[in-house]
Amino acid sequence: MRVAKKIQIIGKVQNVGFRYYTKNKAEELNLNGFVKNKLDGSVCIEVVGEETAADEFIMWCHSGPQWARVDSVQVYDIPLFEENGFGIK
């Protein structure tokens, strides 16, 4: 089953390569969507793809790359959307 999720990650997640590693992980799991930095210092991700892949991706988001410190991960169900590939905004 295909699902779409919005994920907000709070912690030391900017200036540590979080978006770059997020893109790599999403592509590895065949997820589409995007990742972007927010003005409040958090990272926002929207992904669409198979539920099992999205679940694995969300688990990865709880740690992120080794230089990151993830304090909180908030996940929301959103309507399915069409996106080709995974981008960094």
C-alpha cells in the first residue's frame, strides 16, 4: 500500500548534512518527495511510497547521519501526492 507522510525533525539537524543523507536514504528505499530546512532550525520531509519503505525511513529519521542529534520526530499522514524522485529544497 502506498502512503504519504510529513515528517518534522527537531534537534541539531542543520549544517550536519542531514538533507544530503536524507535524500540518499529516500532514494535507497525508492521513496519520492523532498526535504527542506525550516527557519526554526528543524528539517521538514514529505515522502510518498510503499508503507514498509516509509516505516523504515521514519525509523532512520530518529537517528539520521552520525553528526546529527535528533531530539524529536513528528510524523503526520498526508494525502498521496505525485512526485518524481526525491529533492532537496
